[in-house]
Amino acid sequence: MHDTDRIVSHGHRATFDRELVRVREGVIRMGGLAADAIDAAVGALDRQDAGAAAKVIAADGAINAGLTDLTSMIVTIVATQSPVAGDLRFVLSLAHVGYELERIGDHAAGVARQVTRLGSARVVTGPGLDRMGELASSTLHGVLLAMVDLDETAARAVASQDDEIDRLYHAYFQRSLDRMRVEPAWVDAGAHLLFAAKDLERIGDRVTNIAEEVVFLATGEYEDLNP
């Protein structure tokens, strides 16, 4: 390889690396917005604060815009930098993380919508739903930290907590159905809480998907962490 070719190759790689940093920063920004959304939605549910819930719903547009920006950056990288196989897989993995974060934002907004639909009714959500909210928040924060550090061990630990979220959801679902059968007046509020619980359960699934991408980014190998 001539010296000129080496300079061009080095410059091409440097440009790709700069663009990749921008993509990672975009993913991290989206992660911060998604984490804020779930924390605010869980808080609004706990307090049954319709005003706070409305703010979560309104803020979802910023997460959607973040995914649009991220997608644009990734398309530009693929079109202009022609990344080789390993780099392309890395970029596409970050794109998948961005998609999962956008969906988490949607689920947070879904929880918030159920709070607004409860209206002025004050209902006891129950410890199971409260705990699901805590786990949805803590696992999202945990997987974001694992992503920043590319920490395979931390990602696996976060994914393992999805089983507890699933267990809590199924138990809450059954208790809610039992209560609806004996308290018809509670059916409407109970349905809204079940929809909120389902959104929290889905956040756990999507956090696991992100954890799988972190493992891939750290090891180069894909693994199903929730078989």
C-alpha cells in the first residue's frame, strides 16, 4: 500500500470513528429521555397525578425525534462510510437499541395514559404494581449503565430480573381478575391498572432486548438472555 493510500485509509477510519461516537451519543441521549419518562410515569401512577402523566405523554415526541435523528445518522454512515462486516453489525446493533428505547418511551406514555383515564378516582394500585414500576425503572437504568460501560456481566444481571417482572405481572393480573369478579364497580379502574401493568411488563422485555445487544457489543456474539 502506498503512503497516500494509507493516509486515505486512516482518514476514512477516523471519520467513521467520529460518526460512530455521534451515534453512541445519540443512543445515550435517547436512553436518558426514556429513563426520565419511565421514572415520571411510575411516579405519576403512584401518586395518580394526571398532570404529571400528561407531561410524560407530551414528552414522548422528543424520544421519537431522537430515533429519527439516530436513524438518519446511521443511514448516512452506511451510505458514506461503507462499514465492513464487524463495524456494520456494531452500527446496526446500536440502531436496534435505539428502536427498543423508542418503544420503551411508548410504554412509559402508555402507563401515563392509564393514569389520565383513571380521572379523579383514587384507587389502591397494590404492592405488586408498585414493585413492577420500581423494577422497570431500575432495570432500565441498569441496562443503560451497562451499555455505556459495555459491561457484559451487568447486562446479564439486568436481564435476569425480567423473570421477576413477569412473575409480578401474572400474579397481579390474576388478583385483578379475581377482584373484578366480586367488585363490579372496580372493573373500570382495574382495567386501566391492568393496561398499565402490561406496559411495565413490556418494558422489562425490551430492557432484556437491550441487554442482549450489550452482550453482543461486548463479545461479538449474540445470545438469547430470556429463552
